[in-house]
Amino acid sequence: MAFGDQKNVNKTFYINLLCILQLLIYAGEGYPNGAPTSVCDNLLPIHDSILPQTSDVPYTIQLEPDQFKPGDKIKVSIVDPRGKSLKGLVIGAYMKSGRLLSVVGQFLQFPTDKLKPLKCTAGQMNNTLTHSNDISVHNVSLLWEAPHVNTGDVIFRVTLLENFQTFWTDVRLTLRAIEDVNETKPTGQEVTDTVLSMPPIDFESCGDSKGCFLYPRYCSGSGCLAAFTYSYRSNTSEFLFELMSQAEQNYISLGFSKDLIMGGNDETFTCVSVYNTSAVQHGYNPGHYNIFKNSITEYGILSQDGTLQCRFSIPVNTSIQDIEASTVYSHFNETFVQLAWGSAMPNRLVIFKHEDMPPQSDVPINLRERSIHRGSAFPFLVRSHCVLMTVSWVLMCGMAIAISRYFKDFLPDVKVANTKVWFQLHRGLALTIVILTTAGLICVFAHYGSRIRQAAVPHSYVGLAVVTAAYVQMLSGLFRPSLDHPARWVFNWCHRLLGLSIHVLTALDSETQAMLTNVDTQTTSTKLDWLLLTLYVISMLVCCLFIALTFLSY
């Protein structure tokens, strides 16, 4: 068949090429029923890293009266002169004095059909308000009661949301105190950071005078994408930490966890540098987001040519005061280490969620030892799942379909076990697909367990649909009617359509392929890892060769 004879090119061949398509699905998650407590410190909505508006705030905020003394009641009005709607907000009053702003006072009256209290401090209610639904309103009226002690000037901090993509954060309005602060000293007293000069990190001492966690796996020191060094000073009972990222991002974050999942109040330290502003933030991850609680006030930081480095010390035991209780972290305990990097908001030093998968140490690390540790952005079982599924569905599924359609006349006079060669190849590939798919399914469930739905949605649903359909396809092939059976044509069409549907479905389920594109050869750890990666590369080469042979067979 000539290449120019397009009339005889079966549509099935083009359907097979759908395996290279990628369909990336993004799920935007907002909070229509009110902001979470993570906004208490920075008032920044978690809206898929969408930046707040930099234009003038279109809403008018009025305080009546504009001065107060302890115990006074203040009317707060928020109106949009444009007549447009207001879908959400967060509002609270904070002491002006001090770097660590403390929420004060309480809201006595507010529209309960639109707003609800947001508990930002222990033992206090109604000191911060947020929306309880996403119903649009044109104005909001509140009644705020000042604290009964003299705190000095108060700043109302407000976040206003017009819609998911359009919002203004940390809008500030000052309420003047009639009396100056005299004897009462604010709890958020002024604290000044001490930024020390910092030479580049010395990685030559890794394994000697300090321990190191290096990523990617086979990098060395300054050639790594990210690194963490640690050393224990017994004379001061302190740990000295150093962080480095060459990802050309604004922050590098260090996380400690008892397991391989960063969440459940795991401790974090984040070095941030945007333009001429820097900080080292101490916080925790209650889920898949970070809450900043306090700052490390003495640190060194170096940011140049896309490389960010920082150095700071912490005591053996650190603590974080949450809304309800205080959590104490002991750094004498072995812990998994995770590094993450990403961008931060200028002037606010608020970090956004990382876009690259964060690497984790292979084993728990004893921070008092001086060892060199490595890690991966993907656990071994997840990498195994990716390779097995890709080999099964990108390579073998396409081959099985093409053989049944284009190679029925291959070696017509040769039979294997009294069956034509094409059918034995087709059946062998189909059974191999089912076996490898089962192995891949076991790998991913062994790693994620009951968390599989939270770990990869909608990929997990589509993947299970593919696996189920594959088993149905295999069983239908085993119990197919004979060639002369009257219903054989029904089986042929159903078997063909189901096979093509599975293949198309795997093309749409692109998440596994997207994960593989983030795994570089330096993240593999054992000989078995190298074997899986080599198998994947070979399968891609064979797939390309098979497509070429298919063209030549026309």
C-alpha cells in the first residue's frame, strides 16, 4: 500500500495516536462558606495562587466615630459605590503598636445571614468575622466594641472579595485612640530582625562537621537544586540549619514530619526573600497549606543569581501556639525531611503553594548525626506505578490494537499452539497488560492506602475505571463465542469498541504521564529503580519503532 493512498488508512490508527494527548484538569478550590483560620495572620485567600488586586479598593469603609476610648462601640460600614456585589470578606481589629499585630475587641452585631465569627485567638469569640456563604450583598453594617483596656490606636484589617479571581487583601483603616498608651504595654511589642552577613554554604563539610540532605540524588553540594545542612551545638543546645535552593524562586521551605505526608501540624521553617525584604518564618502545615505563626529574628540570608541561601539556629525544643493549644517539637527525635520552594508575594512575604513536587528524605534523619542523606520527589512505589501503567497502556495497548487490525496476515503459514501468530501476540499482550496493571494498582494502593482519593483526584477515578474495563475486556475475550456462532459479530464489535474506549480513556487520564515528566534520572535510588526507568525508555523507543512499522505495512 502506498503512503499516498489515504482512503485505505483506517480510522482506528488515528485513534491509537490519541495515547500522546494530555488533558490537564485543574480544580480551583475556594471557601464559599467562609475563610479558614490560616488567613488570620496574613488575610490572604487561598485561591490557587491568584494574586490580589493592586488597584485602588473600590469599596468604601467608614468608622463612626473615628476616635475611641476603652469600651466604646464603633459602627463599621462597608459599601460599594459602584453598586456591584460583595461576595466575601474577612475583618478584624488589631493593635497598631508592635510588629506582631494582636486582634482586639469584639463584634457585637453583624448580619448572621451573611457573616459568622472566625476564631483567630484562644478564648475569644467574635473578634474576627468572615462570610458564611457566597451570596452577594451590596453593603455590610457591623457594630464593634473596643477592648476595656487602653491599647492605643487600632487598625481594622479587611479582605474584600468581589469574586474568586478578584479580591483586595489587608485593606487597612486606622481608628485613633483618644488616650495615648501609658502604663499598658502591648503584647505585640516591637521586634527588630537581626540579619547577619552570610557567606555561601560550605558543602565540603557534609558528612564531616555537618549532616546534609541533598537533592537531586546524585548531585554534590553547590550543584544541587536544593539542599539542607544541619549540625548540633552541644555547648548552646542549639541546631544550626542552612537551606539552599537554585530554583530561581523566592522561598525555600524545610519541613519535619513523622511520616512521608506533610500535614497534621508538621513543623516548617521558611526562608523568604523578595527584592530587599527577607524573613525566616516558623509555622506548621495543618493540611496541604502552611500557617505562619512567628519569625526567627536572627538569621543570615543570601539571594543572588537565582540562588537563595539562609542560615539560622533553633533550640532543641520549639513550640507553636495554635488557637487552642501549644505544640512542642523535639528535634532530638528522628524525622523525615522535606524541602519545597516557590514564589512569594512582594511586600507581604506570603508564600504560595509550590509548583514542583517537594523531595523527601528516604529515611528518618537523626539531626545530631553527620550523615549525607538523599531523597526523591516521588516515593518508589509511586514511581513503579507510573512506569508500569505507562508501559502497559502507552506501549502494549497500542501494539495489541494495531496487531489485531493490521497484522492478521503476518506469517500466515506459521501457527503457535495451533493458533495464528497474530492472535497469540494479541492475546499475550492483553494478558501482560492486565498483569502489569494489577501490579501497578497494588503499588499505588500500598503507598497511599485509604488516602488514594485525596492523593490523586480525578486520576484515581479514571484509573479505576480503566482497570475495571480492562478486566471486563479480558473476561470477554476468554469467554468469546466461536467463529461460526450467530452472535460472534456482536462480540467482535463490543470487544473492538471496548478496547478502543479503554485506550482513549488512558489518553485522557494524563496525570501519570505528567508525573513521569517531573521525575528526572537523578531521583532513582536502587538498581530496581534504574531497571524500571530503563524499561520505560526502551518501551518508548519500541513504541516509536512499532508506529514506523505500521506505516510501512500500508
